[in-house]
Amino acid sequence: MSMPMSPSAKGAQAAPVTGNAVAINNFAFSPAKLKIKVGTTVTWTNQDTDAHTVTSTGSGGPLRSAALATHATYRHTFTKPGTYAYLCTIHPFMTATVEVTR
């Protein structure tokens, strides 16, 4: 039986979420859009049984994790404002962004 969504939960995935933690679960980064301030350290935690990476899209990005086993974590402190797109190199359909503001 599926639970109905509360009105406040509808559309929540489209809006950036604030915080400093990203869960990797069901082959997705959650939240897919994270908004943080400069100097924030974000922690990704793999909750899947498959390995995943946290890797910047394009060349020269700051995110370059090793393959994360179940329950493994990866941390990165963002020091410059901007929008940082990333993906899992093992499962390239898994994409997300971190928006860093002053």
C-alpha cells in the first residue's frame, strides 16, 4: 500500500535542498539538488548494495571519490561558489548537483 504524499512533499525533488548530507540509495543521489554555503563539507553515504562513485562531470572538477562500498562515505569541502554537477561513473544515469553560494 502506498502512502499519499503530504502537500509539502509534492515537488520537493525539484527544489534545491539545504543541508550537508547526500544519501546514495536506489541508484540515485538524494537530494539530487543540494544548496550549501561556501565552506560547507558535504558527506555522501552509499546505502546501496552496489558500489557507486561521486565524480564531477567534465574535466577538472573537485569531486573524485573511489568506488564506495555499502555504508562507505565520501566527504568534500566546497571552497568556491558555483554549481557542481556530478555523477556515478559506474552508473552514469545517476546525476546530481551541488549549488554553492556565499
